[in-house]
Amino acid sequence: MLRCANYESKKKADALTPEEEAEYVGISELERIFTLINAQLAAKSKWCPNKLEDL
């Protein structure tokens, strides 16, 4: 997470190299994918207080 936070601060300052930008985009996409998977798993489990359609 430290690398991602570093990239976020460099992105705000418009100081990312092309390689860092590519890695940042990849990390961001993975974060979105895992967030979606976690939401779907939580919606299917009995302990989840909300259903997916309520989100």
C-alpha cells in the first residue's frame, strides 16, 4: 500500500514517470476488481447486512 500511496501523491503533483503511471493504473484496476469481488461475496453471505441491489 505504501507504493500506491506514493504514486497517488506523485500523480497529484503530475510527477509520475510513464512506467509509474502504468503501474499505478494496474494497481488501481486491481483494487476496483477486488472491491467488486468482495462486494459480491459479501452480498451472497448471510452475515452481510445489505443485499447487492441495495448498494
